[in-house]
Amino acid sequence: PAADARHPPPKVQPFEAIPRSSRNAWLNLYQFWRNDSFQNFHYIMERNFRNLGPIYRETVGSHDSVNVMLPSDAAQLFQTEGIFPRRMGIDAWTAHRRLRNHRLGLFLLNGEEWRADRLVLNREVISPAGTRKFLPFLNTVAEDFAGFLHRQVRKNTRRLLTVDLYQDVFRFTLEASSYALYGERLGLLEDGSPSPENERFIQAVQTMLETTLPLLFVPPGLMRWVNHKVWHDHLASWDTIFTHADKCIQNIYQEHCLGEPRKYSGIMAELLLKAELSLDAIKANITELTAGGVDTTAIPLIFTLFELARNPQVQTALREEIKSATAQPRELSQVLNDMPLLKGAIKETLRLYPVGITVQRYPMRDVVLQNYCVPAGTLCQVGIYAMGRSPKVFEDPECYNPKRWLKKDDNAFKALAFGFGARQCIGRRLAEAEMMLFLLHVLRNFKIDTVSKADIKTVFGFILMPEKPPLLTFRPID
Ligand SMILES: C[C@@H](NS(C)(=O)=O)c1cncc(N2C(=O)c3ccc(Cl)cc3C2(C)C)c1
């Protein structure tokens, strides 16, 4: 009720009055651990919002969090993030870096150190000028992927292809992001078996992400005792990731020192040329961009293909838009800007399947959320998975409808899958361009179908992913 003369604004409630999801923090952690409900974290948050309302407090193990899900509360929270926005740290990751004496990358840095790296990296990774330079590289790989799919179909007598795209889409995102980062093709989309080294790298990223989850809630000192195998696997996968990135970096560094680079050859070469970051800082950040660029983009592509397969009318509308946007040869950034419906489809996928499921911040000053006073320094999480499926925020939330993003109505603070503000995902433009170009070439060449129209069950393995990959059928369009 709007406050006016007769109704004074309701008194702000104290922090202690915020509804709580459970009494006992450690029992909560034990129960989470026992029935492995980390992977249902997003469903548990959704249920808590349903039972407790749009704000609640939860304590899992040693950390206490205030969770909100409405755009207005997200807006309030982000306005208090200050100039050094801070997210929940990942102790297992920083423990590995310390153990191996590696410098931290953007994701794990905070304060001045974070800001110094971020401002330099923004120019090459997320700025419009930087994005325009690597767009052609992504387009080449997306075209090659369509060719790769045609070759797979021709192998099939029935001239259509029903595959588990999981591994193939992972190869696409690794091939594309590596080409943009290093200016080098890994050859993952050529026939014949890809090099075992690259397969091992892809597997290591998945293992690292999977073993991160159980370590998320364990205080750093305990983790190597609590579950030796998980910690050992975690370390081993990190070592594989760093070895791979180091090899790629050595190649570029060698060429950079030896010859004058003729033309743009990727983000890494630009960073070396500009020499505004130390080699250690470049290595730490390029490793994050390399490893962070695989699953995060592949999985939303798989969800998008599935949704387009079970919403054929949306698929047809997108194919029309792609046809008219590519009717005459133009600069790639103009083609991408001419496909609002395709951009809306990606927003729709990330609304229903946000890879990060929450966006976290520590407010720099006291903030009022849902009329409760939340003290500065309290961990606050925006439950974007719950927000994306809430009828309070989206009309017909279960309906996959990219058009909803074209309407002039107020979408402020509703598309938060890449986070917010100065600390938002630095890979955002790379991921968006990769996904749009992939879908452009696949939709131009194939009709996509799926047998099962049922919802896909999702699990949270540090990244939101399908419990079982959907089986999709690709029929070439002559
Ligand atoms: C899934 C989502 N979680 S989030 C950031 O919203 O909480 C996310 C979004 N963008 C990037 C990532 N990354 C990875 O996957 C990853 C792997 C290895 C390294 Cl060395 C660095 C990374 C980062 C953090 C870049 C993760």
C-alpha cells in the first residue's frame, strides 16, 4: 500500500525478523551433504521462496546468506555494490592457486587488484571494438560446425541425424573461444579423432566444475581431510587446465617475441602487444577465459536447441529473421544487431536455464530489502533461477517465448544471467556472439526436432546443466 498522510510508511523491520529457511546451520549442511542436494540447490531455493516469500535468510555451514528474487530488490542491492563489487569467493580455487603459487585471475581477485586487471581486459574482451575484432573468428568456426554436422548426416543413410550433441557442442565452444583467444585452430571440428590432449582438457574442465560443488561449503582448512578423493581430483583437474593453457600461451608468446605480428591474431596477442598486464597476469586471466569459455556457453546452446525443437513455430520465426538478416552480405556486427528475435531467444534460454543460478553481492552500506534492514557486508544472493520462473515477474513463465523481450514493457533487472554492472560477466559478448553465430548457421542449414517434448530435469554442478542431454534430430534443409 502506497504510504500517504494517513498511512505512514511501514516501519523498517530488523534483520533478525527476516524469515529463515532452517534453524540449524550445521545440521542443514549435513543434510545437504547426505542427500547430495547441492545439485538441487536451484529447486530448494525456488521452494524456499514459495514457502517463505520474496526474501529469506539461509545458513549453510559457515556462511549466512540473505536471498531475494524480485527485480526491485536486485536493483536496490546492486546500487550498494560500490566500485569494487564482491561475489562469494571459492576457497577451493584460491587454495589450489596458493598451493601451486599461481597468480589469481579476474574471477578470484577483489578490490584494486581486480579493478586494475578488469579495466585492461575490458578493452580486448567485452568492448564493442574488441568484440568486432574477434567476431569473424567465431563466425568461421560456426560455419565449420555446420559443415561438420552435414558430414555427420551424410554418414547416416537416413539423411537425418539424431545425436547426443553434448560432446560436439563442447568442441564447438572450445574451438571458438580458443580461436578468439589464441588466434589458433585446435582442429576439433575436422574429421578423425581430435588430439587426446584437447579431449583431456575438456574433461578436466568438467571434472573441476563437478568437484568444486562439494568443496563449496567446506571451510578451506578442512577440505583436504573431509573428502580426500574429491580434493585430489579437484587438484589434478586444475593442473591439467593450467598445463593446457600454458602450452597455448607459450606458442603465442614465442611467436610474439620472434616476429612482428602482421594482423589481429586474437585476444592473447593483443594483450601481449599492449603489455599493460604482466605475463603472470595475462596467464592467470587467459586461463580463466579459456576454461570459463567451454561449458558456460555450450550448455545454454544445448538448452536452446531443445527449446527450438519443441517449439517449432519459434524455430520457424527465427529462421525467417536469419534469412532476411543475411540476405545481402554485411559486416557481422550489423547482421547480429539485425536479429532481435534471436537475441531474445538467448535471453529466454538464460531466463529458464541461467548457468550461474544466482548473482551474489556484499552490499557496501546497509540496504533495505523487502522492508527489512540488511547490514553492510551481509552476503546477498539474487535467485535468478527462481526469478526467471516466477509468475510474479514473468507472464506465462513456463512458456518459451522470445517475443516477450521485444515488448516495450519494463524488463529492468529481469535479464541478470550475466550478472550486473562493472563486475558482470566479462565473457558476455564472446558468449552471446558465439551462441548467435552458432544458431545462425545451424538454423540456416537444419530443421531441429526432438522426440520427447517433456521438460528437462536440471542439476546444479556449479553450472546449471541438464540431468540427461536431450536427443535431437537434425534434418538438412536443401
Ligand atoms: C557458471 C557461472 N558461475 S557464476 C560466475 O555465475 O557463479 C560462470 C560464469 N562465467 C564464467 C564461469 N567460469 C568458469 O566456468 C570457469 C572455469 C575455470 C576458471 Cl579458471 C574460471 C571460470 C569462470 C569463473 C570464468 C562460471
